[in-house]
Amino acid sequence: MSNDKNENVMQKSVINWYPGHMKKTKDEITKLLPIIDIVYELIDARIPFSSKIINIDNLIKNKIKILIMTKKDLCDLTITNKWIKYYEDKGYHVLLLNLNDNNEYKKIIELTENLCREINEKRASKGLKSKEIKSLVIGIPNVGKSTLINKLAGKKVANVGNMPGITKMNSWLKTKYNVMVLDTPGILWPKIDNDNVALNLATMTAIKQEVLPKDEVAYYILKMLSDYYPNILKERYSLDKFDIENIEECYQILAQKLGAFLKNKEIDYDKISNIVINDIKNEYIKGITFDRGI
Ligand SMILES: Nc1nc2c(ncn2[C@@H]2O[C@H](COP(=O)(O)OP(=O)(O)OP(=O)(O)O)[C@@H](O)[C@H]2O)c(=O)[nH]1
Ligand SMILES: [Mg+2]
């Protein structure tokens, strides 16, 4: 595998995938903002840098905002905690949550009530009735926006799926709380200015699987596990190290462990890549944070 070749493949795929609707989405958000009280920006706790939406803070700078790190149950808490501090130091209100948990999301309501208290206090001082808080949920594909909305609503109102682009439509939803919520009116995307960001997004299934250079993504995952989570690499794939110097031998061990041989006894690289990628997608591999630049 030549790195040059793979980098080209990755960038080409990402560009192909890029829907070009970013401006339209941002224009729609700008139009909506006057009626929004609070913005929930979701990022994936496993990639708290790579999953942050590009330039979104300029757009919503005057709004109350909570940065919600999702998938707490899948991340490496030691590293993710450093990212929490990083964002808190920048002035964000940050919550790290497992959105599949039936209680954790309630922290969002608590914080929302605290942050938005003034709105209704002001209204009360003018003799006005208190109003429902209007929230907007934003985030790149697959971070858990619909999961959060369903939790707040207390029932399934939005489609959830472990692939990007599941949500296609949006409308105001009432929740069990004094909060109304709106899903992002379109697709938002982070700044993909280097291959690591692109590979992180591919690893955490934010990019459509059909356009992925699968071998490169799997190679990246194995390399990251080798560098930062050697115990997982050993347990799951029987490898002490994903050693670039002995790459053929590594793939031989992987093929043996995963039963990935073609009829002619050649290594089935495609099968290995699929298994590795799906091991993350299906949450067999947990406790990982791939944004390490902190
Ligand atoms: N383990 C775990 N999985 C989560 C969490 N939050 C969301 N998920 C899963 O992540 C996948 C994507 O969730 P969605 O709620 O569909 O994400 P979305 O942001 O609405 O995605 P799009 O509509 O495609 O933009 C689903 O398989 C969810 O079950 C979490 O905190 N922990
Ligand atoms: Mg959705």
C-alpha cells in the first residue's frame, strides 16, 4: 500500500461525498436563529476535534449554546476529558453523555433551564406568560441528533440509524419538557483539511460507507489501535503490533484470526477491512478516542 496513492483516494472520496449543501444549510440556520433560544451542538466524544462543525461558532455566536459530546460509553474517558477541558477553557458549556441512557440526557434539560432562566424571568417582569424554550439541534451526520430528539420527546419521532444522512426532514417537536426542538435543516460538515480528520470521520461512520476507500480506513484503524490501544489490538485481532515494517505478516495473522482467505488461499483483504470497520460501527470496539492532538 503506497501512502500517496491512498491519500489521493481518501480526498477524492470525501470530495465526492461532500454534498455542497453547506451554504444552504447555514443560510437556513441563519434564518431560523431569531426564534431560537438555545443551540445544542453535538460532537462525537471519540473524535471531539474532527466532528466539530466548521465555522459554526461565527454563525451562532450570540446564542446560548451547549456543546454535547455524545457516545460517552464508546470513548476513552482519559483523552476525552482533556477535550472537555479544552472546550470549557474556550468558554463552552460542555456535557459528555451516553444518549442511549435513559437518564443522562436529563442533564441537558437541567442545564437548559439554568441557562434560559433569564428569558422567562424577563417575561415575568413584563407581566408576560412564560414561553417554551426553542432549541435547535445541530451536528455532523451520525452524531446522535435524532437519538437525542427521541429521548427528549419520550418517544420515537425521528429516525435513528448508524449511517450518515438518515434524517431528511424536520419540523418543530414538542418534548416532555418545557422545550421545543428542531433537527438541523440540512447537512453540516466539519473542516476536512487533513487526512486524519477524514479518516476519523470515516472510522466513526460519519461518511457514507459506499464512498469509503475501505482498505485505507481499516489500515488507519489498525494503526491507531496499535499506537494507542495495543490491548484491544491484541485481544480482538491477536496482533502485538500493527507493524508497517512487517505488514504482510500482520495481514497473515489477521486473516488467520478472522478467517479471511480467498478460495485460492490468498488473503482476503476486503473481508479484513470490512470486519475491522464494522467492529467499530457495531460497537465491539469501545474505549477509544482518535483525536489525539491535545
Ligand atoms: N453507543 C452510543 N450510540 C449512540 C449514542 N448516541 C447515538 N448513538 C447511535 O449513533 C447512531 C446515529 O444516531 P442518530 O441519532 O441517527 O444520528 P443523527 O445525528 O441523527 O444522524 P443523521 O440523521 O444521519 O445526521 C445510532 O446507531 C445511535 O443509536 C451514544 O451516546 N452512545
Ligand atoms: Mg438524524
